[in-house]
Amino acid sequence: MNYTILESRIEAAWENRLLLKENAFAESVQQVIAALDQGQLRVAEKRNGSWSVNEWVKKAVLLYFSVQQMQKISVGPFTYYDKIPLKQDFDLQKVRVVPPAVARYGAYIAPSAVLMPSYVNIGAYVGAGTMVDTWATVGSCAQIGEQVHLSGGVGIGGVLEPVQANPVIIEDHCFIGSRCIVVEGVHVEEEAVLAANVVLTSSTKVIDVTQPQAVEYRGRIPARSVVIPGTLEKVFPAGKYQVACALIIGKRKESTDKKTSLNQVLRDFEIAL
């Protein structure tokens, strides 16, 4: 597939939506979404050690809503009314899908991934061997690596606009604990462990407390970090109050199996869960 031509057409249609009335431009949008669905294109990719956003692909996702028509979608006894169809043929893709899990067309789910009753939105990428556990959600364009465990009730936010913004990225072999929320383009690097209820936004203070002097991060969890919820005192006109933060309490040991349970990892740091 010639992505250069597709990209030029998407960029042109982005500047002039009237072009979408022409078959060549509308079909180009459809081709990009099909390539996303099959994992041939990604919204964001790691190149030379750093992640970059394919802005034109995100633009295609947004334009897709303009070229699609509302339609009735029937799945067993359930009926939906939407513009985007659901993914199909999971058996051919070697993906285990437990009812009533839902993945929209335009999301890529790699072979050996498991979807418990959960939701994966358009533009998302879910790597091989990853578990999306019960009631977890993977938002638009989120990038989830290989052998990741998104535990029950995890909320991975979608980032469609602005088109230049990084999506949420969870790299390979991460363990995301129950009811964690990761939004606003936060980047969780490989093999990190988030304990239950950690909330990460682009403005959340992430404080490494493992050394005599605290080190602060925002929008990023360093590789192999073990992270728990915390609070930080902040002064307001009405007084001092505790606000949420995240605490890095250590590093995942080299000896720790990448599939080790969250309980075992936290037990190494004497953290009750």
C-alpha cells in the first residue's frame, strides 16, 4: 500500500472537508482505518528509542466519522446504532474474546491477546499476549504493548485531539493494577508496575522517594518502576489539604518474572494490597 499517496490525500481532506465527497478521498480514509484495524499502520510508533505520533493517521480517524453513516448493528440479542462497526473474525486473528467484550473496527488486537468483558476503541493498539481484564477500557489511539496486564476496571484514556498530542502509551510487560486511571498522554515505560488505584494525568506529580532527595516526574513513569498512590500537602487559601500524587517506591527486580502477580511485586517492598 502506498502510504505517501494516502497521507497526501488525508492531509488535503483535513484542510478541505469538501474533498471527502470525492470517492478517491473517502476511500483513502477507509484504507487508513483498514490498515489500522490490521496493524499495518499505527497512530504512534517507537523510532530510535523515542515515540512519535503519526498525525495524519489520527486525522484519518477523525475524518472517518465524517465519511461513515449511522447504521444499526446487531450482535446476538443486542442492537446498537453507530457509525463504526465492530471488529470481527477474532478466531482467524487468534484473539480470545470473552462476552460481552467489545472492540471497534479500526483497533488492532494482536494474536494471543485476551479481551475479558472490556472495551477497546478505534485507533487503539493492543500487543501480543496482553490481557485486557474485566471492565477495563482502552481509549481511542492508546498504545498498549506486549504481555501487558490491564487489571479489572483500569481506564486507559483516549487522545484524539489535538492531533499532535501523544496518546497514552503502556509499554511491554507492564502490570497496571485494578482501578488505575492513565489519561492525557501519560507514558508508562516497559516493565513498570502500578498498584491499584494509581491515577496518572499529565499534571500528576510522580515522585521517586527511593533516594534521600526526591525526584519528580510528570507525564512519565520510568521503566521498571513500582508505583503506589500517594498524597502531597498543598496550601490553598482555605488551608492545607492533601492532593493526589503517585510515589515510585522502588524498581522491579531483575529476578522478578515479568508475569509475576502485582501482589508478589508489592510484597517485595512490604506494601499491603
